[in-house]
Amino acid sequence: MPKITQIRDELADIVLERNELIDGLFLGMLTGQHVLFIGPPGTAKSMLVNEFGNRLTGGRYFSYLMTKFTKPDEIIGSVSLKGLEKDEYKRVLTGKIADAHFVFLDEIFNSNSSCANTILTILNERQYHNGPEIVKVPLIMMVGATNEIPVEASEELQAFYDRFLFRYEVEYIKDVGNLRRLFGHASPVGPRTCYTLKELSRWQAEVQRVEVPEDIVNKVINIVIKLRKAGVNISDRRFKESRRVLQAHAYLRGRKRVGVEDLNALRDIFWIQPADKKVFEEILYTVKLTVEVQAAELLKEAQQIRAKFESLDDRARKQAMGGEMNARLVEIEDRLRELKDLSDIPSSVLTDAAKRVEEIHAAIIKDCLGLEAKMI
């Protein structure tokens, strides 16, 4: 961990206001997942990735600027003449993508169909079909950079986009103090802290041992359910990978147990379009509240509904308002049952709140309709 902290500090001194992206690169390495940076030119995306990639000693780093005219030979390797002599169509992979542990493709969505399909196979399977051979690719992480998200793109590019678990939007520097620093900023001169493949392997193993409490699991499930209801279609694959993301996020902060504060890391994997991030923030706010706090708030709302109902001065008005109040009380009861289902051991506060809300609901139905409500 001290070495990770040192590298993070050094990178933060080189590229200002990019701490989130620096952590994103470490999260990608620790989880073995791919990272996408989205932002305009001149935001130090390439500088940061190249600086990070060159710190992996003993590992191979490949970087390339993609265009629509990029040929597979440029990123995969040229055709092997010796292979052709044997009537085998093979490529020389040395020094290219299929030979690298860490890959950076700038303007990745400029990739043509031929390149996109080849790279996608490597991303998905960590393999490359080289003539009659299936070559195991040592790739740990690929970082892609783009000026904008592809809106109307080919199926290959949409598949590309989906394979980047981590997605970060990059903006120009905003802080006045940092702008002043940038104006007279010179690249730091001094020793560069590096890390080895062996160290990375050890860190990855330690990440897997970070504890994920059951209440955190329940909160993640709750977030995903709510996002899907809001129209943000989080895939089962992203949901499954979120566990390792939480572990890695806690590990980066020196903890051996995932806490509620680590749920913030899910913002960078649980979105498809930028607008989805606001939806996530709103959902996260409610989910981060403890079950007891949520139950107390729901009970308070039910009591306010009862007080408003009792303040109505005649039965006609009560009947007119009763339908709307009844519908909201049903929603409150459903939410309390949902909290109970998501709780490993339902607390007495939750149980008591559910019972009292049911009593309030039953009393309003009886008074409004003259019926005895069946208690659930």
C-alpha cells in the first residue's frame, strides 16, 4: 500500500485535478477490468495513461492512436513470412496488443470494423486466434480514450463501449488555484516510483480477501433494482463485477472491509449515458441511509398522512382524499417490506414501523370506507 500511495501522489503532482482518474487506473489494474476516459482534447488523458503505463516494470505496455485507416498490422502485428512459407496465415505478435500487459488506445472509437472485431475478442477472451494457434494474451487492462461517447455507432463499437467497466468523464481544470499552478507548472523531476507484475499480483490477491458485509450486498442489490426501474439497464455482468470494484476501492483506502463509503465507486460503472449518473446519485443517497433511518422517515410520513386525514372536517372530503392517501400508504408498506427483505436481520425499529404504518392504514380505510381492513 505505501507504494500505491506514493505512485498516486506522484501522478497527482504531474496531472492536476485527476485524482479520480488516477484511482480509476488503479481500480482497473486491481480488478483486471478495462477503463474508458471520455473528454475533449487537451485534458491530459494521454499524458496520465502513458505516465501510469510506463511505471509497470517487467510488464509490456503498448500505446497507439487509432484512426479509421488503422490496419490490423499496426496494432496486432505484420503477417509472418515464415508462416506463409508453411501455408499458414499468422502474424508476428511481438510488441503489439496481443503481447502486452497494459494497452492504451487513444481515440478508440475511430477503430474500423476489422480492428474493432479483433480487439473485442482480446478484451472478451484474453485470447487471439493466430492462424492455427490460440494465443493466450497477457492483457491485464486496456484503457481507451475518446472525445465523445459514440451515439450512432456500429454494433462493434457499441460492444466496445460495453466492455469498458470503468467510465470517467474528463473536464478541463476548473479550480483557480490549479489553473495558476498549471500556468507555471513544470513536470516534476526526480525518481519515478514503479511497481512490478509480482507486486500487482500480490495486490490483486489481497483485494480478493477484502470482506464484503451482507448489508453492503443488500445495498448494491437495492441500487441495481432501482436503477433498472429508472430505465438504467445495468447488466448482470456489471452487477457481478461490482463486488470486486468495491473490494478494490476499500483496499486503495487501506481498509480490509467494504463500507458504505465505498458505494460511491459504483457511480463510475453503473451508467450508460452521462445523465444516468445523476439518477445514480439520487438513488445512492436514499440507499446509503440506514434501514432504521429509512423506516423512521417512512413512519413519520405515514403519521403525517394520518394527521392530515384526521384534520379533514367531513366524511365527503375524507372519501375524496382517501384514495390518494391510501395509494401512498400502500407504497410505504411495500417499501418497508422491501427493506425487511433486504435486511439480513430486521431490526426492532423496522418491525415496529411496519406494524404502526399498517395500523394507520387500517384506521384510515375503516374511517373512509366503513370497512375493517385486514392486517398484513
